[in-house]
Amino acid sequence: MVAVRPISDDDSETIEQIDEDIAVTRSQMNFICPITQMEMRRPVRNKVCGHSYEEEAIVEIIQSRKQKKKKVRCPKMGCSYDDVKRSDLVPDEALKRVIDSQNK
Ligand SMILES: [Zn+2]
């Protein structure tokens, strides 16, 4: 007879705890600008690929690349969109609201 240890409450609690941590990390990641690596204050969303950046940071990149007559690649890691234009960017009101509410 093999003594099978019943699944304890402790184990399931541990799993729940991990899930929560991942969820928190994920939601925080969405607030981080892929350019500045800091929490966004004025997020803008790229209509084309759906990624968000800090407005100031992406506009600066677009302007400096434009002067060199070069296209702007989406700074989000893993994104292959390589023609980011100022007109692609829309204020990400939903994200801004979440960030603001987190900072209260
Ligand atoms: Zn993108």
C-alpha cells in the first residue's frame, strides 16, 4: 500500500499566488513604454499594429528618422511594422485611464 499524500490546501494556495503575480506583472508591462522603459504618462496607440508608446518618445523618434528620410520601425520588441507615422498614432485613452487609476 503506497501512502498517497492528499493534495494539500497549501499547494493550491501556492498556485493561486503565482497566478496573481503573473497577472500583476502582465498588467504592469502594458504600462511600460517600449522606448523609454518607463511607465507611460501620455500613451498613444499605433492604429496599425496596436502597440502603445509614450507620446513624447515616439514623436521624437519619428521626427529624427524623418530628417534622415528613414522609416520608423515599431519599437515594440517582436513587431515587424516598419513604417510608423505620426498619423498612425491615436491617444490611448483607455490605457491612460488605467494608468491614472493605478497611480491614485
Ligand atoms: Zn508594433
